[in-house]
Amino acid sequence: MTEARRPDDAPSPAPGQPEDGAVVRLLRDRPSTGIKWGLDRTRSMLEALGDPHESFDAYHVGGTNGKGSVSLLTGALLSAAGLRTGLYLSPHMIHFAERVRVPPDRRPAPPELLEECARRVAPLADRAGASRFEAITALGLLALAETGVEAACVEVGLGGRLDATNVLTPRAAAVVTVALDHADFLGETLAEVAREKAGIVKPDVPAATGRLPPEAARVIADRAREVGAALHRLGREATVEEVEVAPAPRSETRFRYVSDRRPGGLDLAVPLPGSHQADNAALSLLLLEAAGPEIGDEEARRALAEVRHPGRLQVVRKQGLWLLDVAHNPAAVQAVLRAVEEMRAPRPRVAVVSVLRDKAWREIVARLAAEMDGVVCTRAPSADPARRWSLEEVEGAAPAVECVPELDAALRRGRELAGDGTVVVTGTTALVGDALRRLDDEPKTEERNP
């Protein structure tokens, strides 16, 4: 593959980070639309930095959807096992610091650490001709090493085989899901997409997979056999049973985890709604059972019970019920719709949605229109202007939906249509972040489990 466009968010400083500091300059000087396939540039930057990525055990997490949740859940389990744990995630929703989580509690990295790392990375990125994501990856891996992490969950940015994060030789790798997305980059069939995802499966490194379509599962299994990686599959070496999703506004999913290591089963709960989150938590446990470290049943219960993932069916009570979820491909939207039903969210249910123009927005809007009581299409102010969808085109293709260009007005319209029911804000990461900013403008309560 050669250079192409890469989807990525614009830089957004964290509180306390300079508006024109080293991080912002590092990202601003590299176009968000530039992707350069290959690992040489990232390797050269890291080598000049002393190979910081080799100083900790990495758990490499890829897949179409769910890889952020699995990274957070695995990170919580690693911390519960007594390890200094960090995370490298993408993209961020509001502040850039969300991407780099550091010990002791896996919170966003402090601004001074990110600034110092950006100052060190910038000249190396210039010399290597690195893309924005390659520079971000070098910064993130350096920051994790600087905080003395012993283990880190690293989320793949795009694909896997040629993603900048694939410089890692991890302790274990996970492929969470495989669905059609980024067809221009990864292919137009599940087998083609799976081949790119399978690139993170390395020789003699244990790998775990979530529930994959048969076509994709065969590709991953072939890759594991080819490189001699022990493969552990959710649905075979481990299963999820007795799933219960709490009714809204609670945010909780209970389930029973059964595996070769835990044949008697383990009853667990995660404060994340949706049966897909039971699968994500189970995959995190299976990954550690495949590669270590050992974690006891009680430690696992406590660790999973503490995980929060903003913007993933996040519940907000403010003049009614709001559910906010990043879902930018049809498979993710279907998972949201299933979870909304599982939560028995009160009707009317109205979606406020914004999708980038290079996504399968027609299918996304059609699925929402078929199952929701109303759909309001809008624009996300913080989205890359070059990638925003055309509401005029949306209106022509989906006449049953309303188009309200200005986000504040769209949120008001969604609440008006939903009344005492539920507004589901979904689509691009930018939309969910923009909506959360607005919902934070006035007092609200975010539901937590007792």
C-alpha cells in the first residue's frame, strides 16, 4: 500500500496544556489526511529514542469495533494483577491526553509529560517524514515508557498489518471484531479486512479473538497456524452465558464467564451497557488467561466493576435520558440499537446523528430510521470540514429524516421529539464529544451503579 488519506482527529489540548505547545505543533504540522503505510518511519523514531516500546509488556488490541473497550478492560485487569499499567488509545473524543493513560490509575497523561515527549519526537518526525499518526504513536509509546509502565494496552489505529503500532512485539494480541469499514484502505470483503487485522498476530505470541464471522475467523486461524501463535477464541476456549443488561438509566451488564481455566464459571458485572460489552470483558479475561499475568476471581470482579468508557452508551440524565455512543460503521450502529433495546430505553427513541462522508452513512441512517421513532441528522462542529457529510445529500437520500445543521438546535429538536423518552446521540467521535461538551454546560447527573 502507498500513501493515502487517513481518518484522524484534529489536535485538541488537554486542560493545562498550552494552546500552542509542543503537542499541538507536532500534530498541526502534519496533515490529518496523510497516511503512509509501513513501519520504517515509526521504527526509526523509536530507535532514536532508545526503543521505549521494548521496555514494557505490550498487549496489542485490534479489530473493527470494540478495541477501545477491550483495551480499557484489559488495562484494569492488569492493574488489578499488581502491574504499573498504561494505555495508548485512539482517537480522542475531547482532549488529546485521552489517548495516553498512565500509572498509577490509568488517567490521561499530565500535560507536562506530553509536552516533553512531543519536544523530543518532533525533530525525529521531521527527519523521518512521519505522518501525524506515526508521530502520535512515537509520542504515546515514549510517554508510557517515561512513566515506568510494566504493561501497556496498545490500541491499533487502522487495520493492523501496516499500522504504526505494529512495531510492537507484544506479549499477546487480540482481534476483537471484524466488519466492513475503511474499505478504501482495508478491502471490500471480510476476508480482506481480516488479513489486515491478522497482521498483529506474531510468531509464538498468544492471540485471542472475539466472535468473528466465519470468513474472518478462518483468515485469523490461518495466520495463527502460519506463525505458530496459540489461538484462543471466544465461543470455543471461553464462553459468555446468562447475560443480563440492566434497564436504563442504569449502566450495567452482568454475565457468567466460563473458560478452560475457569470451568466452574465466574459471575461478573461491568458498568457498561450492552451484551457486546459482556463479550469485550470476556475477551479481556481470555487474553490474560492466554498470556498472563494470573489474576484471581475477586481481583477480576473488582477490576471490571471500575471501568468507565465515556462515549460508549454513556448515560446522561438532563431533561430526560440521553445515551451517547461512538458508532461510525453499520456494525457498530447495529450494536447500539441492540443495546438500546436490551436496556429497555423508554420511548419515544430519537437518534441525533452525524456521520463522516467517507463512511457508509446511507446504511447507517437507514438502520436508525428503521428502528428509532425519529432521526435528526446534523453536523459535528469539531469534525474535519473536508470529511463532513452533505446534509443536502442526506436529505435527498433519506427523506424520512430531519436535517438540522446546527448541533445545538439538533439536540433541542431531538429532545423535543423524544419528550420523556430517549435521545441517542451517535455517529462520529467528533459528534459525541461535541454533544458531551454541550450537555456539560448545565448541571446534570451521570448514572452510576450503587
